[in-house]
Amino acid sequence: MIQLENCRKTYMHGSNVTEAMSDVSLHVKSGEFLAIMGASGSGKSTLLHILGCIDRPTGGTYFYNGIDVNALSSKEWHRFRKNHISFVFQNFALMNQYTVEENIAIAMDGLLNSPKRRKIREVAELLKIDDVLYKLPMYISGGQQQRTAIARALVSKGELVLCDEPTGALDRRTGEEIMKVIATLRENGKTIIVVTHDPAVASVADRILYMEDGRLLSKDLEQ
Amino acid sequence: MRLLQLIGISYDFFCKRKWMRLFLSILCGFSLFLSAYAMLQILYGYSAIGGYADAISGDKGQILMITEDSIMDSPEMQERWSNFLRFLKNEVPSSGAFAEYLGGFPELEDNELYRAVNSRQQQIAVLREYPSASKIIIVDCGILSLGKLKLSFENGQSVPYEGDKKVMLVGTAYEEILSVGMTLTWNGEQYVVGGFLPKGGKWPSDQGITSPDQSCIPMDYCFLAFNQNLKTTTAFGYRSTFVLPDGKKEITRQRVWEIADAFKIGITVKTVDEYIQDSKALVRDSMREMINICLFTLFISSFLNIVSKLMNVMMQKRDYGILYAFGYTAGEIKLIVFFEEILFSIWSIIFCILNCRLFGRILSIPWTMQLRYIKTHFLWGMSGTLLLMEGVALAAIYVFLGRKKPVDLLKD
């Protein structure tokens, strides 16, 4: 599904060049649950942003189901992200002024109508947030907020779900629950890549990759 | 459909966070008010020193109008003068300072300086106050005040305006007479003079030809002469008769000459009073100073405007980041921001008008933002300024958003 070959990312700050990621090659199969671990600044978030088409690599190739992602025009690139990728962020990335239902609907195309509301309710029931659908994020717990973010990823068309430290802002017990929920995403045909520095979180994944100083230390290391 | 969705999101964004938006709108509205006020003052300043007036209306400059409070005594007189002023405005487009709206003559708009005065001293004071006026209209002074004006000249006092300045005096008499003007030859020069129409009389249809039984000429003829740079003066009297340029009509009355004499002293004698020069210089200097202050105010208010709009965007940059992460393109996000800015601007302009209503009075500009008192070119100038400010603010927002990476937008 994903073939990343010799990808690198450098940032220019005036005359200073910072290499955030270098020579990263990665293969991910459809329906896989992959965890990428590493310390802060190891480049794992950069890798996630490149995989999620939020950022473009400086070099290397990125193929997604045979599509050369780097060769896409800006418009195609955005469309690709919309159609294939969804995110779960550490800070939940919910719009505070929107209700839970409206936040979930962001990932759906077009205006909020009855079929979409039904779909949202189904997903909300699955994730046990149906009782807070009409509440603002500030009035629900952190766990419920992250479930909302997961629901949003679930209703989106994207088959690849990228999770950036999904339990980073939660206590251990809630974190474990959230990871169980994320694991169930696979049942809905999603491929999951989780970036974390928490071994407990990574342990849920099929495969774990380690990053250090912008490089992948282990390749295709089966758990 | 997509566009509708984007507009819907803009509207949603706009409607949420009410209190913060209210605060920012008030801030932005106040900055727009300051800009509008500063811009009006700058235009006023330029007009007062002549540059703007010359630029936009050629040889047609400011009008200073002096009249009596008593003119507004009856509704009938008010209506009569309203018609007169409407006509005047069409015929003599002015540019320059603004009306001092003292509770009468709502038809008097922006550029005419209007003062209602009851005494000679007040008249002189008003004339001194506006030495830059290039056209002066003194209304109804013939019967009520001009005699007093003559006395003042005999006492050595002079009215500080230049001898070659166009002056029109239009006389009225209560009840029976409507004010008109006509030309006459006086000492070999042509003048526009006041004339009268008896009650129930009709205006002659042919300009410049006076009906023998009505002893008058149409008002538009008076203005025609006035606009053709004829020297003008006035003569007043009750059903008086005048010598017309073609010499065909002649009816005289002693009162006419008395007043004409008085007027000759006041108008045709070239004034070399140093006070005039001093006061003109004073006006120019004070105007320049005011313009500089206003330019500074404009700069500050533009800055405030941009800051408030940027704050509005920064407040929800994370939301834009979320939209970006879920497939909205940079162009679509810019469109959302654009629509939102339009809504925000409408709200700001409403607050701007409220500010004008509130602070306009404190700043002694009761006409501020009353559109009927702002002539078209000022309106265009103002609209242009506000649009420019909006454009600059939008450009600043786009630069701000453009410099941010989508990843940065997602951060708290």
C-alpha cells in the first residue's frame, strides 16, 4: 500500500540546514497496524506529516497504491489527502466552537444532512460518544474528545489513519481504552500508523519501527 | 455546491465565538471610524487650502453662505429656501469645507459653509473665519442686515475677503417676494443683483428677459451669470426696478442704490488688509498641521484595523489547520477567510457607523457618516480608502497564512 524509498526532509533556517529525516524507506501493507517509536526530535512526526501529505519530502519517492504522491500537483495532492488519509492528533484537533457531531462531520464531504447524521450516530454509538453528540468539546472528557477524533477518522473516506501520539494527552487508563478503540479501526478496513514514544501504546501494533536522528533503525522488523 | 459549503463554514466560523468577535468588531469599527474621520479631515484640509477644491472642480471653489436665523421662522420660508438651496447646489457644485449644521437647512450638505448669524459682528466674524472661501453667498442681508454692514464699513471695519472673490447676495422679503437675481451694469461693469418676484407672480420663461409687470428675472439667470465669472453684487429693495444690461428695463428705487453703495464699498474695493494674508497663512498652517495629525491617525487606525483582523484569523488558525488536514486546499481556506472577512467587515462597518454616531458629536462633527451630507466624490474617496484598508488587511492575513506551514496551523 505504502512504499517510501530513501525519503529525506531538510529544513532551511537562513543559512542553517536541519535534516529532520534522512534516507527513510518504509513499506506498509493494507490493513496493517504499524507503530513508529522514537524520542522527541527523532523525526517520527516529520515522517507522519509526509505520509499524511501535510508536508512534502525534500527527496526520495513516495508511492501509495501505485500513485506517485510526490508527482501530484498541489490540487491533486490536497484531493489525495482528502480521499485517502485521516488523522488522530495528540491534542485531539477538535474545533472548540463546534459540537461533537459537527466536528465529526468535518471529515465528510458536503453539507450535513440526514444520512450523514445517521452515519455519525452509528459511529458515535460504536465509540460510545452518542450521549455527547451535541455537546461542545470543552464540556466532555479527554477520552471522549479523542474518541470524537477517532470517529472523525472513521467516517472519512481515507483508508489510512495516521495517529500522532494519540494517548499523549490522556491518563494511562483512558489511553489504553483509546488504543483498543484505535485497534478496532482495522475492522473497518483502515490501515493505521501510530507515532508514539510510549511502548505500551506501540505494543498494540502489529509491527514497531524505531526512529533516531531522522533515520529508521529497524526495517520490517516483525513484532 | 462546494462554494456553498465554504460559505457555510465561513458563516459558522463567524457566528461562533461571539464575544471575541464582538470585541474585535468594535475594535475594528473604531479603527475604521478613525480612518474615515481622518480621511474626511484630510480632504477638508486640502479643500480648505484650495488644492483639492481646484483639483476636483476647477474654478468652482468653496461656498460660504451666511444667513439669518429668522429665515427659518416659518415652514413656508424653510421650504422656499430648501428649493433655493437645491437649485444652488446643482448650479454651483462646491468642494471644500463642510457645513456647520446649526439646526436649520438640512439641505445644506457637506461643502457649503453655512452660518446663521443675526448681527454684523457675527457676519464679520464668520467671514474672517473662512478667508479661503472662494464664493460667498449672503442671504437675506439686504433687508435685515446689510444696512448694519454698511455702518461697519463707515467705521473703518472691513470684511476680510478678497475683492475679486465672487460674492452673491440674494435678498428675500417676507411673504410677498421670492429671492431672485439679475445682472446690471454698474460703473461700466456687470453685476449680478438681487431681484424680486411679487407674490403670485410667475417666472419668465426666457432667461435674462424680465417681464415688465413682474420686474424680475429668473433665479437661474442669476446663477448663470454667477457661474460665468461676472462680478456680482446685490441690490435690494421692495419691488424695486433695475437697469438691466440691455437697458430695456428700468425701475428704480432709492433703497436699491443705498444698498448698492454699501455693497460697492464692501465688495468691489480691493482689500489689502494684512489680516487677510495672516489669516490665510494661519488657515494653511493649521490645515497642514491637521493633515499631518490625520495622516498619523490614519496610519495608526490602519494598523489597528490590520491587527484586529489578524487577531480574528489567528484566533482560529488551528481550525484552518484542521480543515487543511481533512482535505481542504489552501485556496479553499483562503476563500473561507475571505468570506469570513466580508462578514467581519460588514459588522465592523456597522460598529464604525455607531462609533460615528457616538463620537461624532463629541468631536463636533454631527454630520459624520450621514451620507446625505457627503458629496459623491467624498463618498468615493472614503469608500476607496476603506476598500484599500480592507485589501491591505486581507493581504496581511494571506501573507500571515502563507508563511505558516499547515503543521504550524495545527499547533495550539
